[in-house]
Amino acid sequence: MDFASLLTSYASRRTEIEKRLHEFNEMRKKSDKELFAELVFCILTPQSRARNCDKAVKELFESRAVFGKAGEIKKCLKTKVRFHNTKARHIVRARGLLNNGGIKRHLRGDAAEMREWLVKNVYGLGYKEASHFLRNIGIGEELAILDRHILKNLVKYRVIKELPESMTRKRYLQIEECMKEFAENSGIPLAHLDLLFWSGETGEIFK
């Protein structure tokens, strides 16, 4: 556990992290269709590489397969993401948000309330994916995105003792609070810490 190295890494990447978060904040101004593309990305991410998910989203929208049947969506996903059959069905269901007044009308209240709504109403979104979506559209900087890269670093820095075998709502919120406390004590904002950990594992600041 080397806090000095963490702070040095943060100092070297802070400008790039701030730039990326600014880009996320600009997403608030985007259309429902663009927000839906980000939602699709987050539906695809479980146990799949972010870059592959991004490629899949671009192909889905460029070909307009994303607005077709599950079988058309599945073809675009098959070689890029895991569980493509299930995720294709989730995308079809999530598409209903566009036909029910748009995504923006559902994004009300504080970030935690929005996350609860997303988890309850969008198939394929757990707390991690819902937090990821909100952060990527400039809303959830106070929410933790507890993916494997982040959890691995929380163990490394002794924020948690071990990787959780399962992630219930209660356990997720407990670890999130621990990460918030660590962020406060380190002087690194939570959203910055997420991207710092993620880039340390993947070699890039992406999303």
C-alpha cells in the first residue's frame, strides 16, 4: 500500500481525468438518442471489454440494428461481448424508454434516487451499471462504479479486506461508503479516483 505512488500517479493524470469528466458532463446536453447509446454501452459492459462494447454500440447505431429485433442486435454483439443473447433482449426492452417520453424525463431527483429507478426499471442494469451510466452522462460523480478493476484496487489499498463473492445491494452500498471515505481521506474526488484506478489497470482513461 503506497499512498505516495497513488498521489504521484494522480498528479500526472489529473488534467486528463478532469478533461474526461468534463466530456461526461457535456453529455447532459445531448439528445435522448445519444443518452440511449450510452445506456446501451452500459448494458453491454458486464464481463466484456469496454473498447469492444464501444465498437458494438457504434455498429448497432450505424447499421440501425439497435432499433430492430433482438436477432439483428445479437448479430452485432456476437463476436464482441459476452452473453450477447441476453444483452440483445435487454436492449430491446430498454428501447421502450425512448417510446415513453424519453430517457431524460426519468432522470429526476438526486443521483442515488435515479440509480434506484434505473436498477428497478431497466433490465440488465445492476448498481454498477446504473452508476456507470449516470457518471457517463455527467450526473453520478458521487456514485462508485464497483467493477473488478476498482474492487481489486480497494483490496490493494486495504479499503476492503477481500473481493466480495457476491454483490447484494447492501454490500454494494457498504463498499461504496468505504470508497467515499478513502477518497475523502486521500484528497482525491471519488469520480477522479475511479478513473485513476481504472486507468492504472487498463492503461487508458476511457469510460
